[in-house]
Amino acid sequence: MDFAQLATAQAHAQGAECNITNPLNGEPTDVFITIMGADSREWRAAKKAQTSQILKAKSQGKEEGLDFDKMDVDALVSVTLEWRGIAKDGQDYEFSKKNARELYQDAPGVVTQLLEFLGNGENFISG
């Protein structure tokens, strides 16, 4: 097997576009969010930060206070590259890390879709 087939971090760092489905009926929408994959350095760093938070909380007996939803949002914001097709109040909702955080906090269905997409390495590797 060729090294290039094994070395996936660069392909995952370039990102891939996820077509967000309608949370009510599961139909595809015109919303596309480009995120990095699980093999990217950024995602691996975010997961290490989560693990550190969990271990620290456990060592202090505070694991019940962990906000796993916030951790997922933080991690996804760190690997989101861009989006298209999102409007807010009738205006184009421009991509920024701040806007991504707002979307992910208010749209848990989008978070679930992105986590599933991110976990499938085939979405980031061509050929």
C-alpha cells in the first residue's frame, strides 16, 4: 500500500462539504457546511482538549458538571471552514466562527449530522 493512501491527515484538513438535511423530514436542503475530518490535526487537538477536561473533572469529582454539548460545539467550531445556503432574518448568514457557534448551540440536529459526517473517513478521501 502506498504511503499516500495511509497518510490521511492532509486530506482531512482540507475538509469536505456536508449537505445538511432538514431536521423535520430528513430531506436534503440547500445548506452545505465544510468541515475538516477526524484525522485532521485540528480535530485531534479538539478531542485531546475534551479528554483533558474530562480527566480534570473526574480527578476533582466534578464530572457531573461537564457540558458535553458545549464540548461538541467547541470542537465543531474549531474544524468548520465555511458554509453556504444559510439565511437569518431573510439575509445571508455569513460564515464566521462566532456565527458557527451560534448555529451549533441552537441547532443540535446540525451538530449530530456534522459529527456523523466527520466520523466517516470516506467523506474526506477520494479514490
